[in-house]
Amino acid sequence: QICITGSTSASLHQILPWLYYHKVIGVSHFILFVEGEAAKPAVTSVLESIRGVKIIYRTKELKEQQDRSRIWNETWLSGFFYKPCNYELFVKQSLNMEMAIVMAREAGMDWIIHLDTDELIHPAGAREYSLRRLLLDVPDNVDMVIFPNYESSVERDDIKDPFTEVSMFKKNYDHLPKDTYFGLYKEATRGNPNYFLTYGNGKSAARVQEHMRPNGAHRWHNYMKSPNEIKLEEAAILHYTYTKFSDLTSRRDRCGCKPTKEDVKRCFILEFDRLAFIIASTATEQEMRNWYREHVVWTDKDTNLKLLRKGVLTRIYAPMAIIRGLKESGIFIDAVTSAKAHPKANIGLENNESIHTNVTAAQSTTLKEGGNDNSQATARKILEMIDVQEEAVPPMSPPGFLELMESALS
């Protein structure tokens, strides 16, 4: 059984398609740490009514539990402690992942994946379009499977629903011949700081086992051994980043840093996020729109076609088709109306023991209830249609031009 865990403040409009898509490809359980919009009763009442979904609220009690985590006394994450914005989020995600490991073990999960709600797993290379099938085929001695990420390449500046409107993605360095990546690096980067706007080091699935710990939001580790890992050659994480123009301002509004080159270094790990924050904080609406079109939107059809032919860009339609099919089936509307018809009290973590001892029976029972619901029948129809204390792995950009030149010369 496969469990996805994530930390989100997204709306129901974004979370529901993300969740049901992953149910279609074989994920049975979800441990979601919610705050902001995602923690509102109108959202959580729907999510909690879906089988296999466990919601964790960011309560005072949860924070007190996480303040007692052993992670604070270890060195691998210490470089991210007590810093604002993205650094603070990275620590929070790691602490949430630590708790999710315990819950996943209690619920009898085989695999755990940390995923954001702007990411979809693309299980290419399996005998069927199924994450479950993909992971069943992984050799027994493998502890961790790395999914390289592809980055959304939007072709318009008026995207409203990225999962059903975006079909073009930039492929990861790991899935390209070096000479292709090297030869087309400048055209693919388009004057931005790096080949990808945001991270380029993928995400990972890990077998649930003793002594596991997170290793930052992108990887897992083990206190007793170095995990045996493999990197998938076809499957990928589709990262829908900066797909909407409004993403510029929404990211700005979540961070209180000053829009100066020095201060943004304190707040953001990746260079493009820093530039985007400064633009969103200082430019007029029209200047922001122009900047977005120049740096994010792929408007030059000749360049797009060239990079598609060379394999740097690629078209991926399966997630779009699945989510459109789910939407047309009425399953999202059914989830909302069902929650309204059968309201239940929200369950927090007020009475839980420490995350390092036991997770309460209520938590593990909620997860064990997971399994097949109406989405499975819908899924078939749609698919027929189409301890060494190493430092935590941060979000990292793909290899840069200078790095490539150095490696080519060595």
C-alpha cells in the first residue's frame, strides 16, 4: 500500500483533483498537514469524508510535539533552523514527514512519498499507468526510489486550472542526453538563473521501515544505514510551478521579507524565487505581467517546436485526461455534497502521544479504513480512455552551464 504525505495551505479546488488523481494511479492513503485555506472547515469537512484521508491540523499541541522532536538536536537539518519563509517551510515539512513515518508504519503502509499539492506523479515506464504497478516492480533490496521532476512550461498567461490546461513540460537533466542538455541549455533557460525555474532534484518514494527519517522534503534517510536507492529512467514528478500569474503575488503575500537582493537570500533558497519575490513586491501590475510573460510563459512557437523535437520539452496528456475524466464523472461534486449531507466533527491531534512513541489508535484506524471507493470504478473507465549525519537535501537547481563545461572537460 502506498501513502502520500504533504503539507498544504491550498484550496479544495486544487486539493481534490490532486488527491483523486493519485487514487486513480494506486495511492490508497493520504496524511495531509493543513493550515491556512486548507484548514478551513469547508475544506477539511470534505477531505475528512474521503476514505483513506487523514487530516492533521497545525494546532498548538502539534507544535509542542514537534518542538520535542529529536531533529532539533541533530545536525543534518540545522542549516535551515530559525530562518524565515522557505527555510521555515522546509523545516516544517521535515517535522511533518517525521510524524507521517510513524503514522504510515502504524497503518501498515509499504511506501511513503512526500508530495506537494502542485505536483503529480507520472508513472511512465510501468506496464500500466499505475504507481502501484511501478513500485511493485522495484527490486526488494531497494529502499528508496527517486523520481526526477519535470517542470511545467505554460504557453499562456491566463491559466486558471493548471492540471487540466498544462500539457507541456521541460524534462529533467537526468532524462536527457548530456549533449542535448549542454547544447540547448541557453535556449531552454531563456535568460533565467537556471535551467528550471525552481528545484531540479526530484522527489522520492521510500519503503516504510524501522529507523526511517526524512532528509529534507526531497529525500528520506535511515538512522541505521545508508538507503539503497535507484533513480527511475522514465517516471517523473510533474511540478506545476508558477503556472498562474497570480502565483507571483500569492507567494509574495506568504513572506514578510524585504524586497532587496540581500534580504531575499535569507528567505528563499532558489534564485528564481528571489527574483520573482522582488518583482512582485516592487513592480506595477503591467510590469509584473510583462516580466511573467518574458520569464515564465513559452510564447515563441518556433522555439517550443525546436525544443519539443529535440526532447528538451515534452507533451504529457495522461494526467490532464484523467483529471478531466474525474471532473466529468461528477466525483468532485459528489465529495462536496456528501460531506455536507454527512457532517462530522473535525478530529485534531490534541490527545496524541509523542510522535516518537505511539500514534493513537484513532489515527491508524482512520488510515486503515482506506482502500477502494468510487474513484476506483471511475479510474478504470478513465484509464481505458487513455547514520551518517549528512545534511538534508534542499531543493536544488539542475546543473548550470559552468558546471557542465567543467564536467565536459574533466
